[in-house]
Amino acid sequence: MKRAASLLQYTHAVVRHIPNSFCEHALRKDTSKLIDLEKARHQLRVYIENLKACGVEVIELDPNETLPDCTFVEDTAVAVGSRVLLARPGHPSRRKEVTAIRNCLKNTLGLTDLHEMPDDDTDATLDGGDVLFTGREFFVGQSKRTNASGLKILSDTFPEFPVTGISVSDKLHIQDVATMATGDVVIGGGDATAKEIFQNIKSSAHFPYTFIDVETDGGVNVLAVNDHVFHKTKQEIGEAFYRTLLDKVKAKPVEMSFTEFAKADGSLTCCSLRLNLHYRQLT
């Protein structure tokens, strides 16, 4: 458990600021809800300050107007400690986002344990949002964005951890269905489809966890950071889950509004790529 907990402790996070093109051109299922750009930028600033308050050094990247989804940096890579697999996002319009992340990890942070999706398997796709890492194992969403070849490459990159594929059917990513609140608490559920997916995660787990079921989709996505748990406001996640979260999760709650990102199918985990550059000293 100590090893698992240390892998949900972070020293650094990469975030990317929001381009003007985000409101009109970010990929999303429902385009009827207008995104308030300034409000979204304020929410991201609060998110960044909360990461810093948890002891995380934040590297802030400039936006790219030609990449409207670039603020969702989690999809560009999967990191365990300081080992990173650079992803190949499933939607072609997002693949150029990886370049800035690669440059940051290599040149700004000086990481050397970087792994690429192989050139000889160009059909392999992997979104970081489809990867639920518990600190002890991976659950990988098999979705429109992540396929079996992407799962295999992730498994080869992190061979010391069990990897289980989970079909997420009509959901965008597995982290729309389940996330880690602490090293041993998994929050999941939502609508009927999400509940079925969450049940598959429960039955496939190689290790014991405390599973907390959520009735509404909005509350599922939380973010564990250095003995804190980031969560959305009571208005966004509902009174019942808000109470459950505060009562059952033994981590310091950090509440923030993320309404504008939700309109673009985004959530708390999406907006940072988190690393622990001291992890190998902890093992």
C-alpha cells in the first residue's frame, strides 16, 4: 500500500492554458451549451493554484490556437513516477498536442525515461483519459479513442503492473466512469451504463479497494493529489455525493468549480499531467 500511495504523490504537473479556439472548436458531444472563455480560464487558474498549494511544481505551457483541445493535457501521455509513455490520441485532430508535451518533459524537466508509441503500429491509439492507474494496477478503457493495440503498448511499457482492458461502450473515457480518490478508494458510477462499467472494474480488480458508488455522472471525476482530493462543487455533484465524499474519503477535500470544462466533456483529471520525479527514491 505504501508503494501505491507514493505513486499518487506528485512533485510536478504540466498544464496548458486555454486557446481562444476552445469555445467554438473543442471536441464535444453537446455543442448547445455556450462556454464562457474567461470563466474557464479563471477555473483553470484556481486549479493551478490548488495544485501549487498541495506542494506540486506546475509547468504552465502556452496554448496553441490550432489545437483547441490542448488544455486537456492528460490525454497526451501516461506517467508513472517519472516514466512516461507518450500517447497517440484516438482523434486525429489531437495528435499534434503530443509535441509540446514531449518537448516539455524532455527539455524542461529533463526526463530520459520517455517511451513512444511505435512507428510500426500506426493503428495503435491511446488517450491518457482512458487510463485509470490505482498505484498497483491499470484499468484501460477500450473506447473510440483507445484500442487493444494501445493497451498492449502500455502494458509493455509498465510490465510490473497488471493491466486490464474495460469496455467503456458509449462513454468517452474510463475516467468518466471511475477515478481514484485515494490510493485505496475508487469512486465510480453514474447512469446505468456507467454502473455496469464500474461493476466490471470491481470484478476485474487484482487488489482490494473501497468502492464508492455515485448516482450522478458529475461527481465521478475526482483527482487525488498528495493526500488531498480535488472535487467539484456541491451544485455540480449533488448534495448526496458531496456528503458521501466528505464523510468517507480520508483525504483533505479541495472544492472547485469546473462547469466550463464539463461543457467540453472535460473534468478535473483532464487538465494536468502529473509526475513524481522522486518516485525511484521512494521505492
